[in-house]
Amino acid sequence: MVFAPITHRVTFALVLSTSTVYAASATEQPQPKPQQHARTTPQRAATPPAAPRQASGKLEEITVRSNKRAQAANNTPASIVALSGKTLQTTGVRDALTLARDVPGLMAETTSGSANPRYRLRGIGTNDFSANMTTAVGVSEDDVFLDSGASQGVPIYDLDHVEVFRGPQGTLQGKNTTAGMVSYYTKKPTNKLDGYVRGTAGNYGLWGEEGALGGPLIKDKLMARFAIVNRDYDGQYYNGTHKNPTGGYQYYDMRGQILAKPVENLSILVKAHLGRNKTMVPIDHVGLLDGGTDAQGYAQTSVRNIQNNGRTDATTRRSGLSVNAKYDLANGWSLADIFALEWNHFNVFSDDDASPAPIDYQENIGGVARVLSNEFRVVSPQNKKIRYVGGVYYMRNLTQSYSQQPLYSPTDFGVGGNASSFNINTQDAAVFSALSFDLAPRLTLDIGGRFTSETRSANGEAWAYNTDPSNPYYTGDRAVTYINTNTNTFIDPTTGQAMSGPPLHKTFNKDSEDASLKYRFAPGIIGYLRYARGFRTGNYNTYVATTSDFSLYNPEELTDYEGGVKARIWGGKAQLNLSGFHYDYNNMQVTILQNTGTHTTNAAQAVSNGFEFEGQIRPLPNLFGSFGVSYQDAHYTNFKNASAPTPFNGGNPVNLSGQPLERAPRVTANFLLSYKIPVSFGDFTVQTDWRYTSRYRFQAWSDAHATTPAAFLASPQMQALVRQSFSQNPVITGNVRVAWHSVDEKMEVAFWLHNVTNQMTYTNAFGEFFNRNISRYPGDLRAFGFEVMRSL
């Protein structure tokens, strides 16, 4: 039996290699005449440009590329949401965090504003916020996979479109896409001179500028495009201790692209980007003692007037360089190579007790990631009965993860500090292959596989230090070093007894597969069945409060069974999509936030069942509507020994079997309506969009039954308060936008109102039970502003 895993991996690799050879030989077979093949495979016909469709009252079609081919979204056998950059602009989506309100089933949460968001799809995601976290929802920008979580806070500007693929995408998109994939595609240089400038202003000190300019440097040979955005916002909350507004941000981002076509069949796109995001994060306070006080006697009296006396700023810096080269061979095959360097640094300060109390529980976490990646792929012609995509991928990620906690000493809690610094070296190599077969004029089979070998190694240390009150983040005065991988030191900091540490070097060999069967019932109407299995690699837990927190957890696997129907009807004026899915989740990675650290473990099993029903309609040339409903029942099926903060259940594990997954609302729904009113001097467009989200919880354990809670948490009233504070109640939020466009559509003036009903929302909550309080992170309230845009 020892040889079984090895045999399985060798067989899988042989299948990949064989498929490559077979696909290549298939192209040498005699092919049907072009006109005959056009009738049997209409799905590969070129997509007409969007402008004529809109002019004739039809819906816009977006071509997606996350499957490494250009294919209409409504003809792809998967559950997809594709949104144009223009749509995102009109609904007020400015960054990765706010993207979630436009996509049913997509959730985004954060403890550091838009600087470091974490996605969830169909109830699957991560609660880890360390620098070396691995996300379940993969993110890419212009075909570059963003392996570092801190680099995924992508500002949205000068964007062509975004694609959200639900379900595992591990065959063509790599590891860590068990939940799905979010792919951003920016506007590229063209031979046409174009550009725009946009100014934004609003209440609470909102001010922003954005612009882009692109065109030919040497016609047909060398083109370029440059885009930049800058945005400032004071925030909607007031910090009564520091006496300044909070909840705001300041970010800028810029990118430059040069597209060279030195010969007819070769294109080389060079892109560089640079940006910074600094957010002032407001932290709300819920006291757990009489009168809403905490252990230090503080009680917050106003939702908008908070009293954080520590730092709460979060900063992310990101930069990168990529080279995307493509060569078209004479026989219709193409070769592509995508090389990328990505660098990011994030740094988050948190006032954990969320109060002005003199004993100031605060912390600083962050890290630096340097990622090198290269993907080489081969793509066959699209006008063949058998089509192929395959290639190899390499990635190396060097991440330093650190933390500083001035009062969290494991030996002298409340007086001394705790610090850690770990380096995680990740090397990932993969081979992938995907084939499409036209089994019959209306029936297509897609199959794919990927074999990944990933090695992770760790080194670093953790120590308790004597806190200097005048400089609490100085960690140089060490009291005890309880982890040092270089000297193989692993000791219990309270007793000094030796402990065992995790292996410091581990290789994970895993495979991912998918298969889909698509049937075309009629022009514009398809049905599909899909099977996919993906994994998220194992990793090290580096946010430690004691020796046992530094641990290595195993990969998780998700198997997806789904089917759906997509129908483009009414002469292209309506599009309806329905998909249903069943997830089997094994060894699910769950991050539990303890009192002073985190612990990531593998839950035994979980399942998620649900569906998405989405549609667009343009009954009149000037009237457009869209809707989306997502339902999911995502819960643990076997997780009897989950950890929880010590006071919640007296230090004992809790049984989460049958409990819903965190941040997995049963229902999310979106609705948008837009109407254009022509006038002699242009037109006015009135638009409103709304989102409903049912109740969901922030932490895995917060709804569980505690059998041995601490005394101050034992009463039914206090347990109800804990459940309420660690959850978001059902909420409906809506936006309104009124815009005027000039006759030539090159000028726009728009007024917008966000969160019309002024709903209070929260993005996360932590239990600082040792201080007898809960810290929550409030979201945006009602805001208004206007925009002025001019294009060339």
C-alpha cells in the first residue's frame, strides 16, 4: 500500500502528458470544411462587439478568459458572474472589498478596511489574517495569480471587466481555489487614442481623481496605456480620544502598460504597477459586564463616537512587474509565457480593547511577501473538434510574517509583551492540461487536470519581552525566547519545559481535476453538468501566543457536483442563469481566533448545498434590469473538538457538528434597475441597486452551545449578547445614482447616494474576553457625492 499514492501520482502525470500528445496529433487529422464546422460548433463563433448590441436593445456580452480561452460568459459551463468596468463604476465599486455587494454569494470581510480583504464564495473562505495566509478564493490580475493575500486588495479603476467563477478552479488557475476565482482584467493599450479623467467628491471629506491615457506610439507596432487613481476619505466615525475622524482611507495606485508587436504573430505586453492604501479602521466596543462596561469600567455610549486610544491604522503597499508574451503559430496554435514579480507589505495596528482605558491592549501584525511566478502554456486553435490548453507553472513566495503585542506576554500577561517573526518559503511547481471534445453537433465534453508539488519551509522565533511604556512596540528587551527554529528551541514559556515543534520542511503533492458536459438545446440555450475537485495547500500558523500555536496544518479538499442552465432569449434581450451545487469538504481548514492568538486546524467534514438564480433583461432599449439570488446551506457535518476562546467554554472544546459555517448567509440577493431618459442635450440615467443578506456569524464557535462557560458569560442574557455581537443581522442596503451624459457620450455628471436606508453593518468581531469586551468593525453608513467624467 505504500506504493499506492506514488502510483496514483505517476498515472495522473502520464494522463497529462498523453493528453498533450493526443491533442497535438488530433490537429493533424482531416478536418471538416469550415462552413460545415461552423454549423456544428456555433459556440465558437466570434462575439459581435458590444456597441451594436446595445444600440439594438440587446444585452451586452462579456467574453471571459479565466479558462485560458476567449469564450462568452453565457456559453461557459460554470457558474459565472462577469461585470464590466462601467457597471462597477455606476454601482460604486471602488475596490476588492466593495466588489462583494455586486455578486450574489460573494462575501468580503476585513479587520483592516480595504487594505487586506478576504473573500468567501458559497460559504467557503478563510478567517486567517496573517501575512502568509492562503485564501480559498483565488485572485488574479491580468492572468497573474496573486498568491499573497495582502496583494489581493486590488483597487478597481480603468478596468475592462471582472470575472467571478464559483466552485473549484484548480485545473487552470492553480492551487488554493477551492471556493472559486476572482479575475480582474484591466484595459489594454490599443491603436486608438483614448482616455478619460474623472473627479469625485462627497461628504465626510471624500475627494478623488482618476484618469487614463492610451494609444499608439508606433502604429501597429508599439502601444501604451497609463492609468492612475488617488482617493481620500476622512471617514464617518469620530474618535473622541484622538479627537479626529476615523474610518477613512487614503490610497493611490498607478499602472503603466506597453504592448509591442515587433512581428505579425508576436505580442509582448509589459506591465508595471505601484500603489499604497492606508485605512483608519474604527473599532466598536461591546462591554460584557453590568451597564455595558468592560473589566476596566469603560462603556461606549455612541455608535458613531468611538474611543480608541491606540493606533488603528492599516497600510498596504503593493508593486509588481509582469511580461506577457504570446506567439501565434502558422497552424493556429499559440504559445504564451507570463512572467511576474509581485511585492507587497502590509502593516496593521489594532486597539484590541477598543477603549480609552489606561491599560491599553493593542497589537501590530504584518508582513512582507515577494512572489516570483512563471506560466508557460500551449493553446490549440478554437475551430477544431478537439481543443487543448496545457502548460507548466512555477511560483516561489518568500513571506515574512510578524506580530507585536505589548501586553500579551505568555509569562506576565497584562504587563509584558509578546512578539514573533517567521519566514515561510513556498515553492510550487505544476503541470496542467485541459481538453474539449465536440462529441456531437450539440454536445461538448471538457476535461482537465493539474498535478501540483508544493514545498513549504519555515524558520523564525517567538519571544516574550519586557514592555517599555514609552515605546510599547520595542521588542528588544527579551524576557524569554520560547521558539527558535535555528536552535531547535521549543519550550513552554510558563514552565520552561521542552516541547516538540512541527516539521520545518514539508512537501505536498496533490492533484486537481474537473469535467463538464455541455449540451446546446437551442441557439443561446445550454445546459451543463460539472464535476470539480480542488485543494488548498497546507500551511504554518504564524500568529502565535504560545508554543503550541506554531503548527503545521494539512491541505483541505473540496469536491463540487453542480449543474445549470443558461438561456439567452427574447432575441438577446434577456439572459437567465440557474445553477445548483453540492459541496463535499474534507479536512477543512478553520482558523479560530483565541484570546491572544489564532489556531488553524483541520475540521473533519463540511457540506454546502445551494443554488444561484441570476438574470438580466432589457425590455426596452433604454430600460435595463438585473437580479441575482444565491441560497446555500453550508454547515459542519463532523467537527466535535473545535477550539474556542477560553472563557467561552472554560477552555474546553466545543461541538460544531451541524453548525453553519462562519460568514455563510443562507440567502443573498441583488437587484438593479436602470432607465435612460433622452433629452435634447443628451440623456439622464436613473439607476438604483439593492442587496439583501440574511443573518450570518463572524466566528465558527459563536452560535455553539457552551457547556462550561466562564461565570460572566453563563447567563442566558449574556450568551444571547455574545451570539448577537458575533453576527450580522439580516440587512438590506441600497444605492441610487442619477447621471447626465452629453450627446456624444463623452461627458458625464453623476450624483450618487449610498446606503440609502443608513443601515448599520459590521465586517468582523473579535472576543477580547480577558478584558470582558467584544470588539467589532463597523461598515459604511449613508453617504452622498458626485462625479464628473470627461473622455477623449
